[in-house]
Amino acid sequence: MSKVEIRAPMPGIFYRKPSPESPPFKTDGDDVSAGDVVGLIEVMKSFHEVAALEPGKSVRFLLEDADAVMAGQVVAELEG
Amino acid sequence: MAIGSLLIANRGEIAVRIIRAAQALGIRTVQAHSAADADSLAVKLADDAVLIGPPPAAKSYLDIGAIIAAAKEKDVDAIHPGYGFLAENAEFADAVVEAGMIFVGPDAEAIRLLGDKVAARDVARQAGVPTVPGSHGRVADLDEARALVEEIGFPVMIKAAAGGGGRGIRIAEDFAAFEKQFPQAASEARAAFGDGGLYIEKVIENARHIEVQILGDGDNVIHCYERECSLQRRRQKVWEEAPAFGLSPTVRAALTECAVALAKSVGYRGAGTVEYLYDADTQAFYFIEMNTRIQVEHPVTEMVTGIDLVAEMLRIAGGEKLSIAQDDVHVEGHAIECRINAEDPAQNFLPSPGQISGLSVPEGEGVRFDTMLYDGYFVPPFYDSLLGKMIVRGVDRADAIRRMEQALGALVIGGIKTTVPLHLAIAANPDVIAGAFHTKYLEGWLAGAPLSETENA
């Protein structure tokens, strides 16, 4: 079974929820389709979506909400 | 008690500015910093530094407990909050005082009062400062709203009492639109905020943003004249000037006297700014809000008055009375500030963090660059995009614009994209040169993508 990685397209602060009061985009164990938004990255106070490029099953996040992230860092893994 | 040691609870160019002012007064400086700012210029310049948390501001520069603990560990006398972050947080001001230290700013009560939009409007009105025509608090029903609108005229803003940050605002141009929108706004506000209460306020069209710098020591208050800050993008000031052009002596006197009266009415201590909307057609001005901190654009005032506002803040916080009398404050020449951001103006202001190389900063009489940059510095992605402020002074406004073009042309910031091309385009814009602009002007002009065109040419 192959592993699919979702990487941060830019550096910043990674958020798992669209707003502090909202539920997370995805929770560990969810299946993900290509194009699904899995998080937001705040870079210099502007927000950018992080989407899955490929589909996968049973997502596992490697970052907590509001963690710092570097460009290219793996934010979540999927079973391909 | 004079301040002997100071913790700087901020970052970037303002931390550098505060450290320099404090050191010139013989104050020992301690820079509070996040893990992302360990290599910052402020940390290098300060006498000492202390880590307050991980990169996200919520866990460092906004963490009251972490900052107070760091201040206690370093045994400082006072904390300077800078601007943004906790600068206008009354809870933080209280926590500093409760921990036995001095908060460099007004007392928590003044921050709380002036930070509340409705309360601040009441304070202004009581001090005789004109406010934007509108309802005194909530309007009871459509009948009352209709009567009010007949009195103040269109266009009007219908605002949700429980809204904020631009949410729940509608603009009606005439009675037909108003009759339709008022009930809609009420039911929307009820659904969104659980409170259907509405305010009515007149829209001041083509208004300029003019603000007055004040300094108070608790008893006495003086003003340091005004700044013009109408060129804004997404409610962020981009280009600021001092003094404001095109004001009659009568209007200037009224603006500044109102600001002093407002600050006096609350026994204000420290540096503050009273912001107004100014209608150039009618020469009327209206109070917007008062900011209880040092402002980003304070250097333009310093350049034309010769007053060191940050040093004055530190002296006042240390218990001294104002060292300047109103009659000693004079404006000489004209100053302009450009906020240089790490954004690409040709790509819709896409943020551009990264490593700085080939930095070259112009120097000379009447040129000042407030910055935290140095060659090899990595601009982190976690905070706002301000890299520095180019400030120039000329004998008059036309001279200042010319000098700004020269200074920007000589400024080199390699390695990342910056908004220098935007500022060069602004400096060459005939409307800007003629002073024919208002707070919505810049966004309207940028909608025509003037920068992408020059990029492709």
C-alpha cells in the first residue's frame, strides 16, 4: 500500500479549521478526494487553502491546529 | 520612578525603534521574542533577550502570561507594547501593573473606554468633538430610523449593533432601498448575532483620513499637529504625510483643539492619536476613534516637529511631566512615509517572505529608514509584512514627493518582492501630486492594475 503525502505549498501557520469556532476540515481517519481542502496556511496575515492533490483513505495529520509550518513540509499522510 | 530597564513586547521595526529610543535615555533594554525571531535585529541590538514562545503570535507576542513571566524573570521596571499585538489590550495593561511594573501607555481604564466604539463616541461628543451624524446607540424601529434618515440625509450605513470588523453593514442610497434593507438587516442581525439591534450612520463620501497626534502626562495634553493618511488598501495605510495638505488655519485649529479636549477629558497619559474623517467639500470633520498607542506612521510627525515621540512616551511613563509646551511645537517642512511591505504588487500583493540580500539603504539629510532588515536576515512568514518605513522630509509637499522618489529609487532590498514599485507609482501619480484623493482612491486606482501593466511593458 502506497502512502500519499500532503505538503504545505508555502510557509506560515497551519490551521485545520476554517475559523476558530468551526469543526476541522478533516479529522484523522477521514477519506479525502483530490481537491478537498484539508487546511489553511496563514502567511503574513493572508490565508491560503491547502488542498489534497490526490485522493486517499484514512488521513493522518502530522500537525496540530495553529502550528508553524515550512514550505514543502508534510502536513498530513493518506493511504493511497 | 524613572524607568531603568524595559521589556519590549513587540517585534520588527517598532521593536528596533523602541530599543534605540530607550538606549538613548540610558535605559537597559530586554527584547521579548518568539522562536522565529531569535535572529532578529531587535534581539541583536537589545542589551538582553528572552524567549516567550513558539512562532505563532497567539503563543508568543499575544501570550500575556508568557510576557509577564519573562518580564519578572528579567526583573524589568516597565513594558513597552509597541503597536498591534497587546498594545491596546486593557487586560494586558492591568496584568503589567498588577505584576508591579509600568505599562508604557495610558492606564487600562482609558484603553477600555476609548477601545469601545460606542463609549468612545460618547466621550468625544461630551468633549465637544463632532461625530459622524447618526443614531445615539440603537434605533427602536423603522419609524424612528426613517425620521433620523430624513434629518441626516443619504447615503446611510445600517450597522448591526452586535456586528464588528465590517460584518453586518449595509449601505442605502435612497428611501426605497432603505425601506427594503432596514427590516432585512434586522432579521439578518438577529440570525447572525442573536441580536437584531441596528445603528444608523451617515456615509461620508470621498472623505479623507486625517489624524492628530497628542501627548499627555495625566494633567496636561498637547498636540503635535496632524497627519494625512487617506491612501489605504484593505484598511491598511500605505502612504502617510505630515502635515495634512489643504487645511485652512481655522480647520487645523479646530481639529487639533478637539483632539486635545478629548484627551484632557479622560486625563490621558502617553502618546495617542485622534482619528477623523474629513470632508474636503464641506470642510467638516468627524471623530472616528482614538488609538491609545504609538502609531506606525509616527515618524512623519517627528520629522516635521523634531519631537521624539517614543522618548516622550518613556519619560511620561517614568513619571515625568511633559517636557514640551504647546507653544514650542512647530511644523517645519513636509514629511512623507511609505510602508515598504514584503508583498508583490504585480501579483495582487502576494506575501513574499524569504532571505534578504544586497540591502542598500539611502542616507542623507531628511531621509530616514525605520527597519528591522539586515543582509542575510530571513523575513519570517508568521507576522505582518512590514519590512520598513521610508520617511523623507522636504521644504514643501512637492519637494517631499520628489525626495521620496529619489529615496525609493536608491533603496535596494534583494531576495524578496517588495511594495517599492507601488510607492514609486504613487509618487508619480498626478492625482496624488495634486492632492486629489480620499480613502477609497487607492483601491479604485489599483483595480485598473496600473502595476501589472508597467511590469509587462
